[in-house]
Amino acid sequence: MSEQTAQTGRKSFKYKLKPTPEQEQAMSEILWRCRVLYNAGLQERKEAWEKCHITVTRFQQEAQLKDIRAEHPEYAIVHSHVLQDVLARLDKGFQAFFRRVKSGEKPGYPRFQGRDRYHSFTYKEYGNGARLDNGFLILSKIGRIAVRWSRALEGTPKTVTLSKEADGWYVVFSCAEVPAQPLPLTGQETGIDVGIKAFYVDAHGHLCQNPKFFRKAEAALRRKQRKLARCEKGSKNRQEVKAQVVKQHQKVKRQRCDFHHKEALNLLRQYDTIYVEDLQVANMVKNHHLAKSISDAGWAQFRSILDYKAACAGKRVVAVPPHYTSQVCSRCGAYVQKSLSVRTHVCPACGLVLDRDHNSAIEIMGRGQRLRGVT
């Protein structure tokens, strides 16, 4: 590993907003107009291809924005950069669709956005429509919005995103040139095997329990969802119960994210290099018997957080091929086939008896070290 040096990177900072009722209404109106524009842009692309086999580009659609604002005065409240970002999001969806088609994956054609699926809008250039002034967020044609500063803003703000969540509005600043915060080097490395029973086991036998946040909240969620199903559609009571359900899901999501951040930091404080399996979680959740448990554990999110924190801390995360890590003996390399119900690894060749996940973690570390040429 190279010596730790002062580095900078890109980082996002999220804060709770304290808007007035009028400002909330204005932001909700902008969100509504963005969603309508997104769906209109999608419809135009869809019809152009189906009827004329013509591909409409993002830049062709952006060229129409001036005419749209002239014909529809209600779009005057929406900053031009926000509208451009809406079309950029749509184009990103199509580019991902074409990539999946080309690679032979399930295409997943871009879908129309309902009112419960479109939650944010972005000012793509800080200082042009959105800026800070004396601790307040200044938005074009909306005004000064109070911000709950939970931590200091670092680096140079580049974009500003407003998002509506179950408990109110938030602002996210994407900042460049944020100083890295390297952790002290320990000279240690490990492999980790993620699972469902235990969240992970490392090569040294340390076990992290799986908190199973969704499973614990499932009973309360079930009761609230049944209550929601009994409510009359369009009623005020249904809106209130629906908000309770959304807040419960938000709580579970935040609990899981907080757990992932803390565990990732705990690992990086102990080890300089962490070897992980290069799991394709999207394929694994197709197993309907394990999908809920895998999603509750959040392996993909944990891996993403671990990679990001490692880059900031000057540490290393190495992905290794996941094939048969639980079937191969970590001592002699013999293949020992076993089902998921068998939790102990017993090698008939060398006599090694070890917890299944511990054996897998040691094998993952060994594979990673061989990839790096360490052993």
C-alpha cells in the first residue's frame, strides 16, 4: 500500500430543511412540474421510436424547453437548470436501458413516474439558482430557507439537490475537493464473509450479528398496512395511515444505513486491507426463499459504503471471485460440498473442523492475497 497522502475527493452532505408552509408548497409544485416534464419527455421518445423509428436525444429535448416555458407559464417558477437536469435523468435511464440490452441483461425500459416515485430535483450548478447566504439556503423564486446544520459543510459545493422524504424536505450538497481523513495504518488485513444468520464473519473469527431491522419491524408494518387497506381511497384518514407506513419504512432504512456506516468504520480502524466476495446481489435476490433476508441485510449498500469509506481513509477493499468459497477448505484447498443447512466445515482430507462462515472468510482472504501476489 502506498503511503497515506493528503487527498481530496467528492462527497455529499445532507441537511434537514425548515421551510415555511408557503415554501413547502412552492417546492412541491416544482417537484410536480419536474415529474410531468419527465413523463412527457419519456412519452415523446417512446412515440417517436414506435411510430417513426426515430431516436430523440437529450439535447433535442433540451432545445424545446424555451418554447415549453413560453407556452406553459406555470413552468416559470422552475429554474432552467432544474428542467435540464430532469431531461438528463431521463437520458441516463435510456443509456442504462441500452447498455442492458447490449449486454443481454433484462432490459428494464424506463417507466413513467407516479407521484410517489419522483422525490427530488437538482440545481446542477451551485450559485445559479441555489446558493448559501449566512447559513440560509437561497433558492431562486422561493426565497431564504432555514437549514438545520447537523455538521460542517466541507469542500466546494457543485450541485444542490432538494428531496422530499417522509418527515420533510432535505437538501444535499455535492462537494468537490473535500479533504480525505486517513485512518492510522495497522499493518493488518482480513477477509469477510457476509451472511444472513451473522451479518459477517472475518478471517480472525470475529462475528458481527445481523440486526434484522426489517424483520423486527415487520409485525408493526403488517398491522399498519392492513389498516391502510381498510381505509377509503382518497380519504384524509388513508393519507395519514399511509404517512405512518412510509415513516416506518424510512426508520428501518435509516437504522440499516447507520449500522452499515458504523460497521464499515469499525473494520477500517482494525484493518488496512479487507477482502470481500464480489457478489452479484441483484441476481441473488431472485431466490424467493432468501430475497427478503438478503434485502434486510443490505449487502450491496454495505459494500458501497465500505468502498467509499476505505477510499477516504486511505485503506483498501479488494473484491475476489465468490465461486465455491464456502465449499473449499481454507487449509488444504480440498472441495467439500455442503448444503446451506450445514453450518460446520469438516474437511475429510486434512481434518480441519471450523465454522462454515469462518472457513469461508479465511478462503476469501487467501484468494485476495493470491490476487495481489502477497502469498
